[in-house]
Amino acid sequence: MAANDSALSAPSTHKDGAVKGKTNIADSVVSAIAGIATRETSGVYAMGGGMSRTLGAVRDRVGASDDPTRGVKVEVGEKQTAIDLEVVVEYGTPISKAAGSIRSNVSDAVETMTGLEVVEANVSILDVHVPGAEDEEDSNASNGSRVQ
């Protein structure tokens, strides 16, 4: 049998017919799932804090796609994961309700897609977005004047 022929042989299987092997899920996969699930939650305006959010806003304006992992930190083990989220909520959103919804959405999405148990989902509310505030700042910055 030639060396190339071994690739054609049938894989070894368990009694139930499943192929043996190990699945490793990268931190970035869990981060992306958690970030998308968080952004889909009602009342969430943005993710990330300070410089991360500022740089992300600049990237978004020049046409680069939004980074789903911005504001997300994870620790991934073989069977469990812990997730930290940094969030900006819309003004008027009940923060405790939003945090609970975020935890639920993130946990459901990560557990469904990866099979990992979410043992912690920590939500840090970094800011409150007031609609219209950024628009005024942007128009003042674009014309170079502090007053109109």
C-alpha cells in the first residue's frame, strides 16, 4: 500500500458511528458570537470603551466593517467559558434589565453554537448614549469652530 492510499482508508469510529476527534474552539470565535449577541440586544448602542470605541468609530466611517469582538474578552476552556462585556446603552434603557437580557442572549448564543457552558457573563456599562449628542460634536468638529 502506497503512502497516499492511507488517506483513502475509512476513519475509525465509535460504536454509534461518530468519528473520533477533538474540537477546539478559538477565543476569537467565542468573542465574535458574544459580541454579535450583545449588539442584537435591545438598548445596546455600542461596545467597548474609550480608545477602543473611538478607533472603532473611525474604522466604521472609512468603510471598514464593524469588529464584533470590540468590547469582549473571553477565557475559553475545554468545556466552559467566561465572558466580559463592555457596553454603552441608549439613554432611557433600564440598565439592570438590559444587563440581564445581554447575559441571557450571550449565554444562549454561545452555548447553542459552541456547546461550551457559559459560567460567567460579566457586563460593564461604560456609558449612556444620548441621541443627537454625537451629531452636534461631529458638525462642530467638521467646520473647525466651537461655536455656531
